[in-house]
Amino acid sequence: IETSLSDGPLKGVRAVVTSGPTHEAIDPVRYIANHSSGKQGHAIAAALARLGAEVTLVSGPVHIPDPAGVRVVRVDSAVEMLNGVRAALPADVVVCAAAVADWTVANRATEKRKKKVGAPPPVIELAPNPDILMTVSKAEGGLRPRLVVGFAAETEALLDNARDKLARKGCDWIVANDVSEGSGTFGGDANLVHVIDADGIDSWPRMGKDAVAARLAERIANVLRGL
Ligand code: CTP
Ligand code: CA
């Protein structure tokens, strides 16, 4: 039985977590998406709630249950995800674990695209999606959370790419995650991560996604309490 610590170290803290993929519609029956189970993001939302935080989980389409003790906002597209996050602000901490589609479909059809004999296949035009992590990290008017955490799933040059993302996005931590073939982590239950911040790199041993979530929630609690 999971119980949330209403007197836990994150009591009174407002947290927002993004999780899962986004779906960008091509037409009413087709979409573009990234692979994402939502396991890591959902586990982080649950772990923050267990420490007493008031958690809003903004989740793209996933096939796993809602975590206990968390308010879940379900979305499809990246634009909807950004709106869901915005509506949940202000927050003390935002964790962006979603695998957001980098592009949306500019020429989305309102009716199903039909094959026509002899006609060439349709051309899908892409347009950039908003960057939710960057938008939150650079938010003004007192809406910048005290702590913003992003993820970097990379197949090569993990630490260089992750450090670059930390600088470019303006977040406080990047959780860098090796998803190369052979790392054995993608879609599975284990994860091998490095937490990168202005002070350096904290490399964690391979552990379950629930354990990564628990350790990350603890690290968040320590920082927010000024430890
Ligand atoms: N992210 C986001 N909104 C986007 C794209 C990414 O919030 N439109 C967040 C992800 O949730 C993750 C971080 O940004 O926390 C890094 O995502 P990633 O896809 O690795 O970075 P990109 O900047 O999109 O770069 P690329 O895909 O080219 O590696
Ligand atoms: Ca991306």
C-alpha cells in the first residue's frame, strides 16, 4: 500500500511533471510520435507525491495506470501539453520527462487522407513545436519555478549533448539517459542516468525506474529545503 507522507519533506511544495509521448495528428486517424512508455515520468510524479508534494502530472497518451495521489491532466499534442503545464503554474519544481514530438504537422487534414489510384503519396509538412522545458525555464513574471529539471535521452555523445541541453534550455538539472542500443534501458524498467547541474555530474548506478524516481525526488527535496 502506498501512502503519501502528508508531513513529508515536500509538504506544501507544488510540482508539475510531464510524461509520455505527444501525438501530432496527420489526419483524424494518423499521427507522428516518439517512443515513450511514460514509466519514468509517472514514477517521478508518484515519488514526489509520496514525499508530500502536490503533484500535477501532464501526460501524453500512455498505456500505464495513473500514479496514486497525483492529479493527472491528459493531453495529446505538444501544444496541449504546454497549455496543461502553463495552467498548473506557478509551481516550485517542474520535471519535464515527456518525449515531446519536435515537430507538429503543418498541413493536418480535417478528414482522413484517402489513397487515390495512381496519385503520389501525400506530403506531410512539419512545423516546430514549442519547447516546453525551455518555455518553463525562461518563464518571467514570477512564474519561473525554483527548480526546473529536464531529461536528455541520447544515443551518442551523452554527456556533451546533455551539457549542451542544460545550457541551451536554461533548466537547472539535466537527467542524462543513455538510450543507445545495448544500453538495455529504452522501454524497459531499468535506467542508467547522470544528473548534470552547474556543479558537475552525479552518475548513478543502473537501477529500476522507480528507484531513479525515488532518488530524484529525494534530491529535489534536499535542494528545495536548502540542504
Ligand atoms: N522537451 C520539451 N519540449 C519539447 C522538446 C523537448 O519540453 N518540444 C524537453 C524534454 O521533455 C526533455 C528535454 O526537453 O526534458 C530534452 O528533450 P530532447 O528531445 O532530448 O531535446 P531537444 O532539445 O528536442 O533536442 P534533440 O531532440 O534534437 O536531441
Ligand atoms: Ca527532441
